[in-house]
Amino acid sequence: MSAREVDYLLIGGGLASANCARWLREEGAEGEVLLVGRELDPPYNRPECSKGYLRGEETREDPLFRPAEWWKEQHVELLTGTTVTKLDPGSHTASLSNKEEVRYGKALLASGANVRRLNVDGSELENIFYLRTLGNADAIRAAIDEVQDVVLIGGSYIGCEVAASLTMLGKRCSIVMQEQITLERGFGPQAGRFFQDLLEEHGVVVHPVQDLARFSGDGRVAAVHTDSGLELPAQAVVIGAGVTPELGLARRAGLEIGELGGVACDSRLASSAPDVFAAGDVCEYESVVHGRRLRIEHWDVAFNQGRTVALNMLGRDVPHDVVPYFYSVLGDWGELEYVGPAGEWDDEIVRGSTADGSFTTWYVAGGRVAAALTVGRSDDLDHARRLLTDRVELDEEAHRTLADPDGDLATVGR
Ligand SMILES: Cc1cc2nc3c(=O)[nH]c(=O)nc-3n(C[C@H](O)[C@H](O)[C@H](O)COP(=O)(O)OP(=O)(O)OC[C@H]3O[C@@H](n4cnc5c(N)ncnc54)[C@H](O)[C@@H]3O)c2cc1C
């Protein structure tokens, strides 16, 4: 069969691909754009799967990146329910699961990530869920109607968000986690404690420092057991144990994999293969802002990297220099925003008070701001972006200003 020709092949039906398509058109790309995605849904905002959509506050259309007509108006061909099975960068061709062969000019690999599965005894029981797609959220919703007790495995943001959403739906939720404090791996114990308190005030029971041992039940899950002997009743379980990048296609195509386990890219998000870029959860890149390699699984990063790839496909030669941003929402109880990532840090400076529910935590590494987390002080994040990008060295005066709720952050480093 002869290959059809497209100028831009976007592999993956998530946000990174969708935003790349958008920016190709916004920046004047005239050629053919083909987006191929394995899921049946057109590109959508995945974060809603643990928030409004999971709670039934949103329709299936609400999380969509764009309505169906937009793709037609933009002359972007959307092939959903279709997998790219082979990528051959040498001949600039790709094979699709619908048996089509595509010859491309430039390609984006944005295959995203898959949930990390925990294979303990009892994993095959009914009502044990992972959460990555709208379909997964539908399955959880359908199952929990007749359920009282839900156990969330994992103390990172997915476990916390789902616990908040399902508590709001009237379920008794508990979290089983390896951490001492929720969210502490990414954000440290102070901010983590704030969010754990919020969860506990609303009735979520948190079981720290627990390793999952097994699930038990007769056909359907009935209890969660931990190594320390804890046994928790659970008629449903949602596991949020992190994700791993979807690298199958990249490996088979011979793309270089980086030290952080993503598709190795330069600062322009170009992979090791000619005319193949990567973006989103699968992308590991050289950050000109941080001076080190990064791989980040956040919505805003996928969004912005899609744009950077579009610009570079059009020959603009721009580095990806957006400071990564993350947000997480616990129902209508509270919300955090973060720029960074810090990775490791040696000091935390708190501005405002966690007791008032309005504070910013500055994460300091090597005498500079490496990241900032805020609750209710979003404006602080603009300053954090500048301090990060300019690599401002903090003196004593700067420390005082960062800690002072009324301090003028614009003076720090100037
Ligand atoms: C429940 C949930 C809540 C989240 N909440 C937040 C949040 O509050 N804040 C935040 O910053 N981030 C959040 N995230 C993370 C964020 O959604 C991801 O970082 C983002 O979706 C990554 O986008 P992506 O385009 O890189 O990959 P994905 O969204 O994973 O999309 C990749 C798509 O490509 C498809 N695909 C893979 N291989 C192929 C192939 N060979 N051929 C065709 N298609 C293929 C996949 O099936 C998938 O549909 C959340 C994620 C989840 C699951």
C-alpha cells in the first residue's frame, strides 16, 4: 500500500498533541496536520478525571480540549481509536493500527504515560481501579453508588484529589500511603501537613507509613491489608501509585532514552532522530531555565511543550523556557499551585501562615529559590518564576522579604 503524505504527524491524543496542533495553525502552518490518538475520545483535559468530572458535575463534553467542530474548522485531521504501531525516523514513515502508512515531514511523539500497576495478591478482584482516562472515571462512578468505604492507595495528589471528590459524594474515604504525610514527596512536610489536615478535617482517614500487602474479597474487593497488619474495609479501591512514560514506540523507533527515563530531547524538544520532537509526560528535555534535565508529568507542561514543538516544527528555533507550573484541587476544600520543580532543597521559607490558609512556601536550594508553592497567594508565583529564571542569589535581606507577608517581592534580587 502506498503511504499517504502529511506535513505534521502528531502521535498521541492528549494535551501535548492537541496544543501543538492548535499552535501550528495559530502560527500559520498551512500543510496537512494529522493527530492520531489511541483513546476513543478526542483530546481532553485529563485533570478533570479526578475532579469535577469524577463528581458528576461535568458532562463528557466539558473537559474536551476543543469542541468537535473546531478540529474541522482548523483542518486538523483527528484519528481517534487509532494507535501508531511503528515509527521509522529514517524513512519518515509511520504505520497505524488501521493499516495506513503515513509519510510525514515532521513528527511529534506525545504518547504520555501509563499508570504504575501494583501486582499484589487480590489485584484481580472487582472494584479495584486505576485512574487515567474519562472511561476510568466513569467506571469508578458507576461502581461507587452501592459502596460505603473507599480506600485510596497512594498519598500523592491523585489519591488526595480522589479522596476529596469521593468524600464530597458521601463516601467514607481513607488513604493508605508509604509517606509520613500526604504530598510530602513533592512538596515537603509543611505544605503536606496543611493538605493532610484539610483532608482529615473533612473526614478522610489517613494511614501513613504503610505498605500495601494484598486485597481480599470474594469476587469483589472487601478489604485492604497492609504489611503492618492493618485491615481496612473497602468495597472499592482506587490506586494512585504514579505513572511511567509510554516509551514502547520510542524504543522501537530507536530514539534515545534519557537518564530520567523519558525520550531524550534537547532544549528545543527535538529528539535524537531527525524531525521527531517529543512533548508532555514522555519528554525529557534540557531545561535552559534550570540548567539540568527535567521530565515532568504535569498538565501545564504538556500544554506549553506542545506550543514549543509547534514553533520549532515551523523553524523558529526557540528553547522551551517556561517555568513548569502545577496545580491540584481538593474538591471545594482547597487548592495549591506550584512552580519549580525543586527536586531537592535544603531550606523552606514560609510567607504568611498555614493556619490562615493563605501562605507561600519558598523552597531554597544552594542559596536560590528552587520552587514555590502557594495557597491563596497566586501573585507570588510570578515573583518565583523571575527568581528561578534569573537564578537570584538570596542574601539575608531577601530571606526576610520572602518570609514577610507584606514584603515587596519585586525588590528581591534587585
Ligand atoms: C486523574 C488525573 C488528574 C490529573 N490532575 C492534574 C492536575 O491537577 N494538575 C496537573 O498539572 N496535572 C494533572 N494530571 C497530569 C496531566 O493530566 C498530564 O501531565 C497530561 O495529561 C499529560 O499530557 P500528554 O499529552 O503528555 O499525555 P497523555 O494525556 O497521557 O496523552 C497521551 C495520549 O496518547 C495516547 N497514545 C499513547 N501511545 C500512542 C500511540 N502509539 N499511538 C496513538 N496514541 C497513543 C494515549 O493513549 C493517550 O491518550 C492529572 C492526570 C490524571 C490522570
